[in-house]
Amino acid sequence: MAIRVASIMQSRKSNRESPNVSKGYFAVYVGEERKKRFLVPIAVLKTPAFQELLSMAEEEFGFNHPMGGLTIPCSEEMFISVTSCLNAS
């Protein structure tokens, strides 16, 4: 099953305004200057491309993420490009 861009949803509220995340998803913050919150299906965690994004986050932030949640250090465009073609099956 391919994950479409529609599966990766940009959250309309910041984590401080709405900490709830739908079952089966987790929140990540993406962006170079201004961070945007995205809700990502848990199934993508096992994909090699997303694991590479997690490695980038670990290299840059370790376990100290400035937004209080998982922060992916890449542009929004790169994140959408990578996650739109992931196969989460």
C-alpha cells in the first residue's frame, strides 16, 4: 500500500493548542526556519526512507528536540517528497 500525500497531514494547530493525535499517527515537526507540524502514519516508521529521516534528526538533535516533539531537519518540500512515495506495507 503506497502512502499518498493525503496520508501525511499537516496539523492545523500547534502541539500546544491541540496535543491529541489520531490513533495510528504520530506528530513530527518539519522545516528549516519555521517548523510545521505533520501527522504521519505509524506504518512509515519501518520504511528505509523514513528511517533515514530519523537518522538525520538524531544526528542534528540527539534526543533534545527544540519543539518538544520529533523534529525532522529538512525542508517541508523534501519531507513531502520522501513521504509521498513511501510504501508502508
